[in-house]
Amino acid sequence: MPMQKDEDNGSEKDGSRSDEYCCYCYQGGKFIDPGISLEEMIEFCSQKMDEIGVMPYDEARKMNERFMPSLKRWGR
């Protein structure tokens, strides 16, 4: 998710802002849903981005399919 405002970022264990993960998947230094698959996360984030008006679902889906596999979380 594009993190344009501080509140878009997730948080680390010490309460500081995470520069890597958004507030919808990472809080308090932990992933909110550690068992979610990459495909499920792509779908969740694409829907959320559309819902909150970041970008239309189809555009968000394409971006997430390109970007998310490169995140450290997915070990690629």
C-alpha cells in the first residue's frame, strides 16, 4: 500500500513507525495475520486500497502482484 501519511505506516514493537509495512498488516512489530498467504494478502490489500480510495481495485491488484512478492515478508 502506498504510505503517504504517517498513519498509513504500521508500527514497530517500540511504537515507532515501520517504513516497510502498512498499518493494515503490521502493528506492534508483528504481522496482524501471520498465516495469510501471499495471494490472500494481494487480494486483501487490493480490496482495501479500493475501499479507502487509494486506487481502483484492478490497478491496485496489478501493482500488488508486482510489488508484494519482493517484500522481505515473503522471503524473495
